[in-house]
Amino acid sequence: CVMDSVYNVIELIGTSDHSWERATANAVAEAAKTLRDLRVAEVTEQDVVIEEGEVVAFRCKVRLSFKHEG
């Protein structure tokens, strides 16, 4: 028997001075501190911060879904 489910979705922006992958992982790790049953993380945007002609930070906008508890 397959149960119907409902999920909440939030959006976070993770940052890293090393890579987009680490920026995504930072967003997921932060969400995992307060949310249970995370299911999917979708990177919806990526950008970089530039200072004096150099990339100094990677940023990812991450949409996270987690199971709704009624």
C-alpha cells in the first residue's frame, strides 16, 4: 500500500569560499540542524561574489523539501 504524503518546501542560500558543491552542502547541513526528514535538495541558482576582480565566494540557492508532519 502506497501512502499519500505532503511535503514542505523552503529555500536557503548556502555560501562557501571554496565551491558551489560546498555551498550546497552548507545549506543542507544548516537545514538538517532544525528540520527532520529532509528529502530532496534542488539547486535553483548559482552565482559568485567578486571583489577586486577575483571570486571570493560561491553561492547556491537551494530548494529543500521535507515531509510535512500534521
